[in-house]
Amino acid sequence: MAKISGKAGTVTFATAVTAVKVTSWSAELTADTADVTEMQASGWVKTYVPTFVDWTATVEGVLDGSLSGVIGAEGALDLNVGASGTSGVAGNAICTGISFSVGKDDAVTVSLTFQGSGAATVS
């Protein structure tokens, strides 16, 4: 299997995330399940069915402008790995958090958290 470098990765969001010079992004997709095991199940083995799918994302980078209007904004979020033939994760999301990190000898960094709203496309 080919190895993919993240150096060409990109992030786009409905509002101006250009104020963040992205250094990394991550996404987590999860599926909930419901236990439908009946009493006296054969072999005493549990059985599950899928229920809801959820996804979240985090974007980290160096602050390079204003993030005014980003918190609470909703729109298309595209997290691209940058490699030919792959795109990463895309879907509608809400910016639910902004965290700043400031040190006297460091660049100001920021972390944006997103809650997916609806289905995410993974490719």
C-alpha cells in the first residue's frame, strides 16, 4: 500500500478560515449501535444493529488574522489529504469551539473544533 504524506493537505470551510495557517487536521467518524440480544441467545453471544452515525473534526494551525464570525458558523467543511485520488472527509459542519495557545516565545496557535451535521463523505 502506498504511503501518503500530509504536507499537501488543505482545509476549506464556509467562512474565512484563511486566518489559520493550517498545520494539521483530524476527523473522527463513529457509528452508534443498539444491543438487540434476546434472552436465551444461542451461544450467549450479543447481537447489535447500527443506529446513528456521528462525526467531528479538529483543525489546528498558526493564527494569521481574525476569526470573527467563525464560532457558531455552519457550512461546508472539506478536509483534504492533498494526495492524488484521495480527498479525505467532507460534509456540513458547525464550528463549536476555538482554542488559542499563546506563549511569549512562540507563534500564536489556534484549534478549531467542528461538529458534523448530516452525512460525511469519506473518499
